[in-house]
Amino acid sequence: MSRRRVIAAPTAKVWALVSDPYNLPRWWPRTARVENVELTKAGKRSQWTKVLQTANGRGVRADFRCTGSTEEKRYAWEQLLAETPFEKHLRSSEIEIGLEPADAGTEVRITSKQSLKGMSRLGAPMMSRGQGRIVREALDGMERALVAEEEGA
């Protein structure tokens, strides 16, 4: 599942937003806060915990690790599933964000890949629609965070 959008912000600003896990609550859907951030110099292997807000207001913790980072070009992460409730349903869950300079700002491509386990695979079409919505909401959130920042400056 992949979506693209041109965001009216310079690539350096988009990179600063997407490559710092502390910024996730500003733009990633349902992220209430980020905890336990362990940053590495190049970004790769950085780890963090997202506290996701459920529909009924509860917080659900999910751990992530950066799997690839190329400054102002690409940032990717995976969810750490071992010994978590997510492990029952997901074989893997990965996000990749690609950035390309564009005339009107930066073209952002967010790709979400999830592999389901066991009986959960029967819900693949519903999961795919849900991931599409999350990616679209992430692009909306990114645009709000960056364009509002530019307009407020």
C-alpha cells in the first residue's frame, strides 16, 4: 500500500519531521506520544515506543526500530512484534517514507507493508483498506504540521 503527495515544504523540513520519532505525535495517526527513544548517530537501529490512542481512549504501546535511513531521501521502520499482542496477528509491519524534491516542495511517498499470520490473513482486504486510510491520514498530518509551521513563521 503506497500513497504519494507533494507537500509544500522544503525537503530538509520534511526530513526533520519524519526522521525524528519524537515528532510522530505531530503527524502520525492515533499517536498520543512517543517514549523510550534510543537514537543512533545515523538513525538506523534507532528504537522507540509509540503510545497509540484507541477509539475508547486507552493507550496501546507498540515498539519500533528504524531499518533504513538516507538523509533527506528515505526513512524506514518496522514494528517489533516478538512477545507482544500484535505477534498473534502480524508476521511483519513496515513503513517506508521516500522524499524527492519537487517544484512545489517535496514529493512524499509513504509505503506500508504488513504481512498477516494464520487466520488473520482472512482479514487482509480489510487490513489493506485500513492501512490505506492510515497512510492517507499520515500525509494529511504531515501536511498540517509542515504547512501550518510555514504559515505561522
